[in-house]
Amino acid sequence: MDFNTVYAQKLTTADRVAALVKDDDWVDYGWAIGTPVSFDAALAKRLPELHGIKFRGGILCHVPEIFKIENQAEHFCCCLLYTSDAADE
């Protein structure tokens, strides 16, 4: 089986991936331009029905859709990490 066949078998939609997220899951959100834009929008639609979701990521280049839902604290917490040489001075 060649690479293209394997790749095609694994392709899915952001909505299908968002449907896999369950209460109390950890979701890695990437860094900078690696933030999953289509998944973010799909998950933001589902987030009001979920609770205890924990997001991990850092250095965002845009405001994620998940930050725009109402009553954020009821549904998720966010752990954004970053590093800086400034902390060493």
C-alpha cells in the first residue's frame, strides 16, 4: 500500500474529530501557526455541551473560537505555555 492510499484512509473532517472529545479530556492545541483552525471552530460549536475540557498549547497567533463561547469556565480551562529568555535575566 502506498503513502497516498494510507493518507486517504486516515483523512477525516474537523467535525468528526471534535465529536471524539469527551468530558474531562486534555486537548493539545498546538503552537503559533500550528493551532488547528478548523478543529477549533468545530469544537467551539460542541463545547457548550462538554465539561472539564483542558486545553494545552502556547503562543497563539489569533483568538481561538473556543475563547468566544459563553460561560467558558463552566466548560474548560486553558494551560497556555511559552518560553522566554527574559525569565533568565
